[in-house]
Amino acid sequence: MSGHTTLQSVEKTIRVLEVFMHFDRAAVTLSEIADALEWSRPATHQYLTTLVHTGWLQQDSRRKYRLSIRAAAFGRFATAHAGVPEAVSRRMRALVERLEEPISFAVRNGESALIVERLEPRRSLSVRREAERLLPLSSTSGQVLLAFDPHSTAAEQEPYLDDLAVIREQGYSVHRAVWMGDAIEVIAVPLMQGDECLGALSVIAPEGRMAMDDSIDVMLEARRALEAELSAGLVA
């Protein structure tokens, strides 16, 4: 938890913009946005009206809201100048070569974990499955982000307190689940820069294919090396 004073109006404005990524279509109604945010319609309408006035949203003839051209231009700028650090991408490529399994990097996105980069191993014969970009906070990467993000709230952490305590103590999360009909195993580690959690680095594989203890050691080694490199760059 952060001890700094924050502006709730700014936090809520960011939540309104982030909520659009939770829909599978561009234009959504006031009611859909209010329900997704669990806010009242009048409060939601006030924020939407402000964002339309400032040019970040636009409202069409059916009174549905969508992100504006200004938001799209900002997104292109962010992709070019605030993407995944090269050190992270380089380390991900090394992990793919070493573990021969898909490696993902996820960041906190409101009430979800968003996969911003995913690298696949090269195999002579493989079946590609498109990974979900938005993951719940109950996922392996989501739990790591909740455990190490200093901005996560007590209300967000409350359903998982015991699990988060274990994750903080051991420095990683392991999860076994069923995905698209297959049993899988996932290992995720946080990537810290000072007190900030930049994201969660994870590896996923069919159950039984990874040597779990060795793979955990490899992921923790990657975390230590990356954090040292990022810290050195910050000092420099």
C-alpha cells in the first residue's frame, strides 16, 4: 500500500479509460460502462461527459461511447516510447530458448492483468493457440501483481490474503489449472524496480512437461538478473 496522497478523480478517470479494454467491441453504452465499474449511472455519466469534452472519448448517434482518435494517437505514442523494456524482451527470448515454453510479460490493468508481450518457442510441429490478453487477478500473473504492487488496495487483496502472503514469502507463484481443455502449469515471478512492480514474467506449459523445481530456479534467476540490470540503468 502506498502512503502517498492521491487524487481520486484522476484514479477514477483512468479506470473509465481502462474499462474499454474489457469489452469485445468498440462502442458501449452508459449502462454497460457503469455496470463494469460498479458505479452509479449519474457518476459514470459525469466522467464520460468530461472525457468527451476533453477529446478522449466520443459519443455516436446511438449515444454509445468509444475511444477517440486522440486516444488512438496516444496509444501509438505509448507503444513507441513506453513499451516493454528491451532488457525484458531480451531476457524473455533467452527464457524461451532455455525452457522451450511460451514466456509472457503481464502488467496491471485496472482489475485485470494484461499480457503486453508473449514469445513462443520454435517447434517443428506445433499447434498455435492465441493467448488471452486480459487475465483475471485470480490468475497466476494477477496474483503476483496483487502481491507486489504497492498500489493494490486492501479490498483487492482481501479474497486472496493467504495466497498472497505465500507468494510474497517465496517470491513467485505456481498454479495448476485447465486451459482450453488441457491441464497446464504456470510459474510467475514479479519484476521490481525499486518499490514499483513493473509486471509479472511467466512461463506456461502442459502439466508434467516442465521440471518444476528447475524451472522455478530459472525464473527466479531471470528476475534477479533483470532487476539488477534495470536498477543499474536507473542509477546511470
